[in-house]
Amino acid sequence: MKWLLVGIVVALAGCAAREPEVRTVRVEVPVLVPCKVSAVPVPAWATESLKKTDSLELKVRALLAERRQRIGYERLLAATVSACQ
């Protein structure tokens, strides 16, 4: 038992006598940066001005025009999002 205690004390003394190793470590971590882009304005949709009494042809033309508007709007949104990535 006495030798075990002496062994433990010697082992601990050996750890205490050693100089601590000081080293500099560079760690590269991605950091979130706020994206600075202007907001995409929502266009005035072609179907907003339609009335119930408008002709079917006028409604269809407005829907086709709004479809083109939406495609353009979605492209602008996608371009804005990709600018931040």
C-alpha cells in the first residue's frame, strides 16, 4: 500500500514538473453576414382591377398577363436570393 501511494505521488509530481505546451491554433469558422440588397417591389397584378362583369376574354387576357408578371417577379426574387449566397 505504501509503494502504491509513493508511485501515485511520483506520477503526479512528474506531471506537475512538465512545462505546459503553448501553441496557437487557427480555426476558420464561417460567420453569418447580413445581406445588403434592396427589396423586390411587388408589382400591381393584372387581375386586381378585374370586375365580375368583365368579359371572359378580358379575364383570360388578364390572367395570361399576370402569369408573365409572376414569372418575372419570381426571377427577380431568385436573383435577389442568389446575390446573398
